[in-house]
Amino acid sequence: MDHQEAVAAFFTETPEGVTVPEPVAAAGAARALRDALEPVAMHAVWSTRVGNALAAHGHDFFTAYVTGRGAALGDVPGALVASTFAVFEPGFLAGAWDAGRKLLPLDELQELRDTETAAGLREALHGDETDVAETAAVLERAVDAVDGTGRPLFAALRSRPRLSDPFGRLWRAADLVREHRGDGHIAASVAAGLDPVRMGILSELWVGYPLGEYSGTRAWPQEASDAAVRRLTDDGLITGSGADTALTAAGRRFRDDVEARSDDTQTGLLEALGDDLGPVTERLAAWSARCVEAGAFPPDVRKRAAG
């Protein structure tokens, strides 16, 4: 799947009757920050400018995503990258990693991605560079202050040299916050006893996707998905079948608790942001809206909530 095919598949409008998912609308400060920065943090994945730059070296959408996000880990086995991403079928993800590494050395890929993402975000935001630099500095202060223990993607990304372009700094800092929460969310999900397939199914139902519409993009074979659905049903967490599958009351409480534990992993980050948390969240939400308007992030509100 090339970048344009991915855009055609994922850039769908929010379906009629679908609103901002309730867990997002009622979110606390940690979740609100996560949702506010998602389109900014993911600019390197969804920007056509970045996608075209990587396609010129032979990358398709998935090799660009996997190698781009995993490159900070260095020259590691695909199995390790798959374990940090968590929700993708490991063989698929390791294959994308190995294929992508053959197209462009990781250091060159990172340099190209850094440059094009900063330029693309500058175009999308067309805002006050001073505000961008100030917000980036606040986020950098926070991500520098927190512990990286048990957070492989966050720690690896934080070890990279800081970018000089203010829009690049904003992107990198937002991406670090995203990976910090992502590592924490995976830890909370594993602690709750979930495997990757059930993680995806519970999350898609939790944010309002029909069964399989989102988890089906993670390359799991049908038998693995069917087995996960059976177990979730037997455990009393979901009910129904096909498009009518939904969380039970117990399932919603279970997934809400995973989210609460994920929020708990952000306590140090929120404390480091201090009084800047509210203003930074507000600015990021406004800039993320511009990314959506610029066609640099899918417009469906469920996609933003799902990550």
C-alpha cells in the first residue's frame, strides 16, 4: 500500500451519527493532552510531503511507518520492533522493518524524515513561530524530566539529537509525549492480561468502531481475530456478533480501567508540565485541527482517538 492508497483508505469523514467518543469527551488531563497532540505527533506518518519523500526511495506506507517510528531503536531484530509496537501481527511488522531497512540506511531515513516533517508541519500550521518554539520548549522540559524506565520507544527517541527547526522541535516533542503514553498504555494492557489482538478489539469497540474495522488493519489472520472474539465473549467483555458486537458493561469497565492505568503512567509528565498543561493542550488542539484541515491527518474522530 503506497501513501496515496493509505490516504484513500483512512481519510474518510466521520460517519453520520458518530460523535466524539465518550471516553474522549469525558477524558481527564492526561487523555486530553494525548488527543490534543495526536495529529501533530503523527505528521511524519500522514503528511503527503513526507510520504512522497520516502516513496522516492522505494518506501510504501507501511515500510515508511514502521522504519520511521522504529528507527530510533537502531539496528535491532524485527521481533524487538514488533514487541514495542505491540498491536501488529509480529511477522508482518518484522517483514516491513526488514524491507524498509534495505531501502535506506536508518540514519539517512531519520534525517530525511526529520527535515521533511518539519517543513510539512510549517506549511500545515502557518502560525506564529514564536508560539511554536515556546510550546516546544515546554514539552521538551517535561519529557526531559520524566523517567524512561520500561519505555523503549520513548527512551530511544529521546536519545536522538534535538532538532533545531522550531516546527521540527514541536513535532519531536509531541512525538515523545505520544511514545511516553504509548509505552505506558502497552504496559497497562499487558498488566491487565491482554494479548495484542484483544487489545485492538477492545480499543476499537471502546472508541466506537465496528468490530474489525480498525483492528483488521493490524494484519492478524482471521483465525487469530476469531479466537480473540471468542475469548472476550467467554470472559463477558463483549456481546453480539459481526457489526453488532459491542462492549458489555463489564467490558467497558475493564477497558476504562486500562485507560485509567494508562493515565496513571502520565503522572510524572503532567507534574513536569505544571501550570503550562492547560495552555499547551489548548494550543496543540488548535494546531492539530489545522493538520486535519490541511489533509495531514485522517478526519474521522475515531481515528484520532484510536491512535
